[in-house]
Amino acid sequence: MASVRPGAAAELSTEVVHDRLRRAILRGELDPTAPISQVRLAATLGVSRTPLREALRMLQREGLISSEPNRRVRVAELSMTDLEQLYAARVLVEALAVRLTVPRYTPADLAELHASLAEMRLSEERDIEAWEAAHRRYHELLRIHAGERIQRLARELSDHSERYRRVYMAEAQAWSTAAREHAAIVDACAEGGGAASVRLVRHLARTALTLIASVDPEHEPVGVREALRLVTGGSP
């Protein structure tokens, strides 16, 4: 995480500090195995302790930071239980979001969806940051007409999935699989009907199940499987 010029300290609000730290955590820039000194972190960011403490409290409420008795903080470690819960929730929430969105699509919406798909293809296997930006926009468009509260909930779950998604995308085969599934979802959106939600949740579930199987084969992802069964009516 890049440090900030000393003269910029007074200009950083709690919200800015929170956003910078959150982005660094989600991108995997902070080591979850090592405690972080708040003094050093404040110096790195170029801020006083007050906005830093408030930002850390906000991140702790989000489940991204764990606190320790000696006033050090630590990035919450990746876990298969957390991954399972995130993706089970995403399956349910995003299935509803896309079902509400697809019937309201305009030609302009579909054109933008196709554009975000093209942007992901251009950056595949070369620029994860550019791919993530296009991927984020792609999923925003899948829920663009779902309503503000549902969009906000889905966005938060998707953001928290980023750390796990980056681990998954480190595998070369993941790029081609993701590209194929993303294109199939767009095709289903263009056709209308309920096929888009089924393809989307299968895509989300497969991502989670593949990662769990590769990292911890003994972990049984009941939550993801049950969420998928609820949405698809038990179909494979």
C-alpha cells in the first residue's frame, strides 16, 4: 500500500482512510498473518490516529479487520467458512436481483453489458486490475434495476468476495471458464426470461465450490449447495 505525503494528512477524512484501507485489504495488499501497528499504519497513510481508529472500527464491523488486546489490528484471514457464507448469500441475493433486472433492460443497458464483457476479454490473463474494474461493472449491470437496497447488499457481498476471487483467478484455467460463463449469462439476459438467473447462480456456485475443493477438500459447502438448490429448484 502506497504511503501518503506528510502534508496531505489533514486532508484525509475517516471515509477516505476507510476506503483506502478497504481497497488494500480486498486486493490482498495487507498480510493477514502479521499484526499491524496502528502507529506505523498512521505514518504510512499520513494521518493522525483519530481518523485511523474510526476507519478501523468501520472495517471491523464489516468483518475485514480483527482487533487484538495490545491495540494492534490484523486483517481477517481468508477462511472456507467465510467464503461459503459469502457465496451462499450471493447466490440468493443476486438471483433475485437479476430476475428483477432482466425484464426492465433497455437496448442501452444490453449494449453496456456487452461492452463490459468485451472489456473483460481484452484484459484476460494480462491485467487483473482492469479485469476487476470491468467485472465489477458487469455485475452492477446485472442488478441495475433491482432497487437501491438490493443493489447495495449485493455490492457489499461482491466486494467482500474479491479477495477470494483473486485467489481463484490466479489459476490459468479460471480465465477461460469465467469468460465462457460470463458470455452465457449475457446471452440469457438478451433472450429474457429466467435463464439468466440460473446461469448466474451456477457461475457463482461453481466459483466457490471449485476454490473450496482446491484449498480444503474436506470442507463440505452445505450453504452454497442449499442456496443453489433453492434458486434452481434442485436442478443440477
